[in-house]
Amino acid sequence: MSDDDLDEIDDFDDVFSDEDIDGPDGVRTFSIAELADEINEVLGDHFAEGLWVWGEVSGLNFKNPHTYFNLVDVDARGRKVQVSVNLWGTEMKKLRPTLMKSGLDLANGLKIRIFGDLDFYGGFGKLSLIMRGIDPNYTLGDIALQREELIRKLKETGAYGRNREVDMNPVPLRLGIVGSKGTAGITDFLQQIEESGLGFDIKIANVTVQGDTAPAEISSAIRALGRRDDIDVIVVIRGGGSKTDLATFDTEPIALAIADSPLPVFTGIGHQIDHHVADEVAFESHKTPTACAVALIEYVKTFVDDVEGAWASVAIRASQLLDESGHRLSKVAREIAVHTRTAVDRADERLGDRIERLRRRAPQLLAERSLAIDNLEKRVNLLDPVNVLARGWSITRTADGRVVRSIDDVKAGDPVVTTVRDGSITSTVDATAKSS
């Protein structure tokens, strides 16, 4: 290539610089890099002081130390719209005290209002909001509003107080626990139960107590335990956490599962200051898992104390009745002794009188009895077989000694023996005939 050719190329670059290239219609043409810079310059001019944006958190992704998510909304035509949000680690460090003070934590589904700057990153061709602030009152207000709306709905449908109307075993020793094994909440509960020394029978439904799947898992566990016949009380417990995590217990599936349970449901969720829709509809709610365990222990101890008190009252009353009965028995015994002595004395008198009368009548009675005996002896002698035979009667017997009283007792050819006054006659039956 000649020096003249190189000069022509230099002249071409001078004529067609990046700043002067226009389209066919005279509108300026940008390189992609220029466009990215231009967009950011426009965004910076238009939103020089930053901007507040509200929406629902979606696609939350933590990549230490940074946090990424989408802020989602629905437009007037019902279409989903969203913007990417980047929360750098340095900004998260600044925001963490605010989140902790309000008890919040970022979570999918959470409605938030945040402050930041718009940035178009040419490397991805993506518009993002660089988050630098958050309005916790907006989120807290939305959580409270949703909670109040759910409570209103539960009251309108009659579900709000339904679980408080079920019957409860006065000795709730068989417990169905809905919680996450190994967490501080369930550990504190079980330790309190064990230290009571009472014979509790524990069955645990291990569930996730926070996150997107928690409402479905917890409500399913409550319903499953409610169908069992070896449980007295269902206990829903969770230790402390952020308001975002604890909002699980403000959801409709869990509220309805508790309301519809045929067994009483006790709750012990979060810290002293926390209160949830699950607490509102439960048979009995307590501030913490430990407080819930203490309440159940008190139920059993109260029953035991009542039973022991009743037995003590029965023993005291029985002792009183025995003493009273002993006194009455002694009194009756004394009265019986007096009456017995009087009766014996009177009987002695009557017996003496009768003995005296018998002594006077004895000769006469002996004569009368002697005469009666003589008469009986004469009647017996008249009936003696010997005397009967002497009067001409006889007795006929078969060969084996049976008395012949009827012609049916013998048949022709049978030997018979006839006894008369002075001996016996042996003969043979020739025939028998019925008398007319």
C-alpha cells in the first residue's frame, strides 16, 4: 500500500468520525457502548436524587456478600412487570441494623418499598436498580394489613373461634408436636416436658417452619395429627425469628388447619412480643415454646392435684363417717346391752312362772300321755301282720320275695309262696284272671 493510499484512509476517518455518523434519516447512530453510556447519563439526570420503588420480592438469590432479586408487580392489563435489583454487600451491611430493628428479612413474596439508583449495564444489556435503602414500615404495614384481612375473613366464615369449642382431655399427656426437629424451639419445649417428670407421650411431625413450603407442610401435619385417636393435644411450636420468617404463621392454610382441627391446638411461636393468626385461632396460645410446655404441664399437675385432693377429702370424710359410725355403734351396743339384760330378766321371770306351772301340771300331763301311748300300742297291735294272719288273712309272695298285689305281678307257671297263720304254702300259678 502506497503512502497516498494511507493518506486517503486517514482522510476517510476524519470525515466519518463516530460522533458524525447519522442514519439515512439524519438521526444520530450510537455504538452499543455509547448507547449504554447515554442511557445511564439520561437515567442519572432524570433520577439524580435516586427513586423509591415498591413491589413483591421474587427470585431471591444470595451470592455472598451480594443479594440479587426481582421486584415484581402487575400492570393495569394484568401483565407481570419486573425490575432486577442488586444489593451489594457494602449496602447490605448498612441496611442490616434497620432490618434487624424492624424484625424483617428479605424473603420471596414479601412486599417492600426500596430506594436506589437505576443502572444500565451494557455487559448484560440489563437495567437494574441498585438498592441503597428500604422502608420497613411499608412492609410491616402490609404484613399487618394482610393479617387483619385474614382474621376478618376467618370471623366471617365462623372459623375464628371453632377450635376453642372442641373438648379437651383433662389429662393431656399424649401430645402431637408440629415443629422442626433440632431447632431451639422444639428443644426447649421437649426439655421442659422431660424435666416435669410426668408421663407425657410425644409424637413429632417434623416440618419446615419457614420458607415457601412451610405453610403447606405445617397445615398438612396438623390435619394428619387431627385424624389420629392416640393424641390429646396438637402443639405447634417455633422458636424466634424475623417477622418475615414468622409470617408463615399468618397464612390462611395454617389458620384453617388449626380452626378445623377436631383436637385442641396449642401454639408457642416466636418471642414474647410476637402474635400471629395461628395464635388467634388456636385453642390456647402462648408466647414461647417453653411457655407452651409449662401450660400443658400445669394442666396435668392441676388434674393430679385435684384427684389427690379429692382422695384426701374422701379419706377425711370416710374417717369422719367411721368415727361417727363407731360412736353410733357403741351407743347402739350399750342400748342393746340394756335391752338384752331387761329382756333376759323378763324371760327369766316368764320361764320361772312356766316351770312352776309345769311342776303343778306334770302328774296330770304324764297320765294323759301314758293313756295316749296305751291307745297307740293297741292300734299298732291290731295292725301287726301276725295278728292279721291269725284272723284268717294270708300273704302271697313271688319266689324272690316280692308281695303279689296284682295279677300283673305273676304269670302262669310262676312259683309263689303263701304265708298263713301257722306256716307257708308253696304253689305254682296255673292261670290269672281279671276280676269283673
